[in-house]
Amino acid sequence: MNMTGVSLFAIKRETKQAWTASGLRIPVTVLRAKDNVFFSKTDTEQYLAFGTKDIKRMTKPEAGNLKKAGLLSGIRMIRKVFGDFGEQQVGGAIAPSSVFIPGDVVKVTGTSKGMGFAGVMKRHGFKGGPKTHGQSDRERAPGASSSGTQLGHVWKGKKFPGRGGNKTVSVENLQVVVVDDATGEIWVKGVVPGAINGTVQITKVNTGKFEGMFKKTDKVEKAKEVKEVKEVNAETKPVEAEPVKVEEKPAQIEKKVEEKKEVKAE
């Protein structure tokens, strides 16, 4: 079934490096999408529940909706989603492999890290002013904000200092490299917005191909094969015979000594 446009929610974990089957090193971000539940569905809308929470900390209307969906534990969030989930039953858990496979192209949406109140150099990447010619106090200043006389006002949307980050950011054209239902992990090639333990939304955009990841078991098996081949070659290699030493008799030794004396006398 075509799952293009279907989204799952996940918790962002660490970003690390990994190796493909051909030995190429790539950056990957680990996303844990274990607690996705198909919450409710109507003719025009469908909702997905994600995360776990103590049911005592939920309001009575929320607890009543959970009871209708057949859920016994509390949930962290309920979001409206799009895409065709097929014949997914209400209240049923959604495995990551039922939506994503290695090679899929996805879009990941999350909330970027907040920077607090930041200047224009940190917030917008301004170059800053010159450090010489008497401008000792203008190194990080934004500079002029408007024209002088004609239309001498500040245009709306002008880049100024202010609160930086903490916005919804989407990164497109990321590739799925690993999907593990046992741990609920989805490995994505590249970086994902947000801090560790932040919630992100993974949306399937297209299908693709991926060569697979390098496995340590493959390396161990290959080493065993090489060792077995060396042992077989060592067994089949012909053994060289040692030269047989012939012990000489005393009479033969005396004869050689006399021959050497005669040669010296001549």
C-alpha cells in the first residue's frame, strides 16, 4: 500500500556516525517512534496519539476519549494527521515498519533550539561593522535601519535583534536508513531540528533505494572465512623433507686428513 503523505511522531535522540555496506561514513539522527497509536477517525479527519503519560494527570474529558478508543494508559499529545492509513484499527499501535522502509525520502518537522534574546550577528548572520577607523563600539551593531529623507521610515520585516530560534522548522529530502520495530527507532541520514528529547513529525514524501548499513556480524563472518581458508591451505601444503645426514666412519675421516696433508706438501 502506498503510504506517501503519512506521518508518525517521534522523540529525537542522539546524532552519530554510521557506515554503509560499501564503507561510506554518513551522519545519522536516531528518532524513536515507538508509541504511535491510531486514536480516532471520522469521514473528514483522523487523529494520532503519541507518547505515554499518567492517566491521573489527564482531565476527565480526555480520559473519556481514551476509554472510547480502548486505551488504558494516558497519552502525551493528540494531533491531526493526513494520509491514508488503510484499514488501521482505532486504538491500535502503529509499527514504524508499516509506514517506513530503508530508502524512503522523508520530511522531518520540529521546533528549533531557542537562543533567547540575540543580536543581529547571531540571529540573522550579519557580518558586523569594521574594527578600525574609530569604530571601536560598532563591531556587532546592525548598522543603518532606513533611508535618510525620502521614505525615511523603517520597513516592516526589517531584521533587528530579538528572540532567536524556538520556531517550527522542516528539513526535507532526508533518507531513512534503518527501521527497527523492536526498539521503535528510525535512523535518518542527516540532521534534524530541535534538541534531544524533543518531539518531531516524520512525513513520508517518496520512496527510494538504499544499499544497507554495515553490520559487525558480516565482518566477523568474513574473518572466520579467511581463517578457515588459511587453515585449509596450511593442511594441504606439502611438507619439505629434511636432508638426511650420513655419519662418516673413522677410516674415511683419516683418509681425508691424509689427502689434505699430501696436497699441502706438494
